Amino acid sequence: MSFSEQLRKEANHIFEACFNHPFIKGVAEGKVEKEQLIHYVKQDYEYLNAMIQTKALGMAKCTNREDMEMFNTSIGFILNSEIHPHRNFCEVAGVEYEDLQGYPLAPTAQHYISHMLNVAQAGTLGEIIAVSLPCPWIYLYIGERIMKEYKPEPNHPFYEWISFYGAQEEPRMNAYLTKLDELAEQAPEEEKRRMKEHFVLSCQLEYMFFDMPYKLEEWPVQKDSTTV
């Protein structure tokens, strides 16, 4: 069993929990509240900005152009393609995508972003791949299962979101899985332990990221607008 297969097995219960989360069930069934969609897009926009920064820091630690291109491809995908599922949610919610950018981070989003960027700045190339891998892997898993089990038609309100993640001809994390396994073969046990730790924590934060818009998560203490 390869290192990436071990990680996937270790986190299988979290993958399952993500698929069964009521926010994702709502997407599958076409029943998500407007406020939940808006909350998700606001936070995911900022999260994806941090993912781009994480990939850029990974590229800076590459020693050959093939690996640099792997990160460059991902950055381009996020910048130019991953706006489409956001626009799908915005269209259903009846809001403009551009109006949902630049909002403060909710607690879970801030935690996840800090986790990724801290690892990206201080960690090895293998650790950077491990910390950023759960996002595409879980979304692919969710999208494929919704496509298979719910069989959404093009008139489904979230068909674009579901098919974007669930009908990929070449899953975008495949190159990273190959590279991660290659790096793990050469890594000392302590580094592999950190890679596993980063991966599992990111998986947990993916679940919390779905919980965040479902519960409309905000900071517990808000400023009273009536005070100066």
C-alpha cells in the first residue's frame, strides 16, 4: 500500500462524514438556503486565495520544472476555473459573485487558512502537498458520489457545481498523489508523521468548512453597532 493509499484509508471516516454532512446532502438534493450559499462563497473565496498562496510556496520549494508546472497548473485552475461553481451558488442565491469578495473570515475558515499557510511556510514539499491534498480529493469524492447516487439532470439547481467536481476526466490531485508517494519513499519517519498529521487535520477542517455555512458560523462575540 502506497503512502497516499495509507492516508486515504486513515481518513476514510472523514470522507464519509463529509459526504453525509447536511450541507452536502442539501447540495445533492438541490435544497440549500440562500444565506448558506452566500456564507459558503464568501469564505471559500478567501480560502482559495490562501490555497493559491500555498501552491505558490510549494512551487518555490521545487527543484525541477516538472514539479513547478504541477503547482502552476493548479494555480491556473483555481484562478480561471474554480470560479464557475461559485457562480453557480451565486446564481441560485440571486446575488452577484463580485459582491461576495473581501469579507472577514469566519473562525473555521481562519483556522484552515492558518493551518495551510503555516505548513506551507515552514514545511517540506511533501508536507505542503499533504496539507493541501484533502480539498481536491474530498470534493472529487463528493462530486462523484452525488453524480452516481443522485444522477442529477442538467436542470438540477446545483448541476454545475456537482459536475464540476464529480465529472473530471483527469482528477486534479493525481499528479500530487504520485509526487507525494515519491517523496514519502525518501522521507524520514518524522517527516512522514508530520505529513500524515497535516493531511488528517485538513480532512477534519474540510468537514468543518461544510459545517460553517450550514450553521452560518460567526465569531461568538460581535461588536454592538450601537456603541462607538
